[in-house]
Amino acid sequence: MDIVTRPRILVVGAGFAGVGCVRRLERKLSPGEAEITLVTPFSYQLYLPLLPQVASGVLTPQSIAVSLRRSKKYRTRIIPGGAIGVDLKSKVCVIRTINDEIVNEPYDYIVLAPGSVTRTFDIPGLTEHAFGMKTLAEAAYIRDHVISQLDLADASHDPAERASRLQFVVVGGGYAGTETAACLQLLTHNAVKRYPRLDPSLIKWHLIDIAPKLMPELGDKLGRSAQEVLRRRGIEVSLGVSIDKAGPEEVTFTDGRVVPTRTLIWTAGVVASPLIATLGAETVRGRLAVTSEMCLPGQDGVFALGDAAAVPDEAKGEEGAVCPPTAQHAMRQGTAVADNVMAALRGRELKPYAHKDLGLVVDLGGTDAVSKPMGVELRGLPAQAVARGYHWMALRTGVAKARVLTNWTLNALAGDDFVRTGFQARRPAKLKDFEYTDSYLTPEQVRAHVEGTAGTAGTAGPGLEGGPGAGFEAG
């Protein structure tokens, strides 16, 4: 078949959903059946659940960034850049490449798996002074920052400054926030032993969440167990509390407390990538409303999945239930949507997505964990074995598995060297510097750009080089 006449399948996002879809398409489609293109700012798949372990130094950044270019057998064309708009009528995806060029990429079938971005609120000073935990760069940066606070506190002669540098606040009592607080607390607990001038009792970690329970998905018993582990380590857990305002040297809680701190880590949930808003289609709490087959109603050849789509949860059997934005669902949706794309390509019937949740795992660092595989509640070392075993099996390549297993072994045997690289040391970077949510076009700008009736290219926002413009990490 002539390459020009081959159907064009465009996949947006290289997270769990996007990569899972691409790899299955490559295995199941013959080269002559379709042309496969993947849009992503980075040529790797990020294993997002292990980010807290990168921040704490248990894992190296490379170990959870699985290269998309390592194997020579893959034939997908990768466009380095971020999708900033989709014109459904013209079947064109507008892409800002990493060299800041805006291009139109036509498609016959499009799979939207752009993932999510950090959910923020209109809290004074939040985006200017908080760190996120959504990208590989953020995790590596936070590690540098936390260790630098110990160095700066050690060098300071001002007791007030020293106390503020040794207090840390994490907002968000979900998996990301709980694991981040737990893993980083272990980092500072072990590191402070190398600072004889610092009083370990000055190091204080705060974990706060507006919800009344910590990780409610785990159930009351396991949630309390996790909370007990954190409190035993000295982490102050405050529920029913959020941030009222944030400054460079202090944070004010909604209960009136003012905590002097130079470290505010915001992990209070995610929202669908801003790309979804460019379609002008129906959404459910910000996620694209799709059918059980992950198709966009009324649109030919448009599929959506992962964090960016409200995929009906057929396994629950409840009206209006949608799949939670977890890696477990995203991986399986990627495979299912690839099968449906091939079915549409070949004129066959599409199948609805259904998957029963296999359970939850929470790695609290060290020998602490809580897990609930297949409804069985586990704590301590058994839970840790299940949590790490699940993550290890979920890694896509043998090389990634070997790196992670080696990192875990080395950390368990030799501990941490507490090295900070010092990158970007002279230019502080916060949440707003890592997630380029202002890079996207409005539906009107997309239409105008595609039709060539207005010069919108110069008003599309900053370039995506170095930033998660397509919001693909959690896809």
C-alpha cells in the first residue's frame, strides 16, 4: 500500500495510556495498514507512582524514565512537542514543537491521552511559592531543594531562619502527598545525622488535607495504619485543613496557624490536561465525556482515555461511575483503545472497556507500607513486598526493571549519599515554572489557526521545550 494512502493514527501523550496504545498498535498492525505517530515533549514514558522515591533519592531519575527510542524495532514516528489544540471538524491536531514551531498534524484516527496537570486553586501565592510533584524535573528539583535547606540551616546564624528552613509542608492526603511526605521525611531523618550542628528535633514535617480522612480509598483501618506510621515518625497530620495563603518564608493554614517554612509541596489532586478544553466537547468534571468504548460521541475516529477522559466504569455497575485516574486503569485502557482503533480501521465492532480494580498499594519508605491487593489488607513488610512487587512488574522494559531493582538493593545496603546536584541553584523554580498550562489555544484560536484566517501562532503562549506541554505524564 502506498504510504500516502495509509490511514494516519495520531496518539497524543506518552504516559501509561498513550504508550500502551502505541505498543499494541505496533504489535498488531502490519506496516502497510496504518501510519502511527506519537506526540510527546519527552521521548520517555514516566513511571509516575515512583516519583516520591526519586525525590527521596531511593531511585535515580533515569530508572523511572523508560526510553521510547531504545528499541530499533518500533516504527512509530515521534514528534517532540506538545499538542496545544485539536480541530475535530478538520481532523487536525495543532502541535507546538520543542523548537517553538507551530505545526498542523492531520489524522484519520486520534487517540487523546494527554494525561493531567496539577490541580490548583485561587490561593494567594500558591503557584509562586509551591512545588509540585507531577514531573521528573520537579522530583529531582525537590530533592535538591530539601537537602539544600539542611545545608543552609547548618550555615545560618539566625535561629528563626534555621527553624523555618527545617520545617516542611506537604498539602494533599492522597497517595502522592502521603508517599511524598513519608519518603522525604526519611530523607531528612537520615541526612540530619551528618549535620552535627543541627538539632534533629527542629526538623518538622506537616501533611495537611481538607478531607476528613487520609487516603479514604484504603478504608478506615488501613488509612489509620498509614496515619499512625506517619505520626510515629514525627509527621504532623492535620485533616480538614488547607492553605489560606503562601509566602516565600511562611504558610498560613485555614485554621489560622502560621508555619514558618521555605518548602511547600502541593499534591492536592490533578485535573485533565488543558488540551481537552480546546475541543469544545462535553466534559465530566473537566474530563472528556466518552462512551464505554472510549469514543467521543458524534465524532468519527476520536478516542480518549486515561486521566483526561471520563471512561464509564462498567465493572462497578453503578450509573454515572467513571474510572479513577490511576495507572492501573490507564495501562489497560491503552490496550483496549488500541484494539478499538484497529476494529474501527477494519470495520469491526468496538468493545466496551471493563476492568475490576486489583487493589491499592502505598509505599511509605523503609519497611513501612500499606496495601490492599484484591481486598486483602496488609501492613509492614508484607505490604512493602506487594507494593514494590506491583511497581516492579508494571515497569515496561527489562532494563527499567533492572535499574529499579538495583537502586532498591543499593539503597537498602548502602543508604543515601545525600548529594545535591545544585542545578538551577541560582534560579528558584516553583510549580508555575514546570507545568506550562498557559501554552494551549482556545477552541477559537485552533479553528482560526487551522483555517489560516488569523495569525494566532505568536499568541499561543510560551514554548514547550523542557516543560510538560502535552500533560502526558499520568496518561
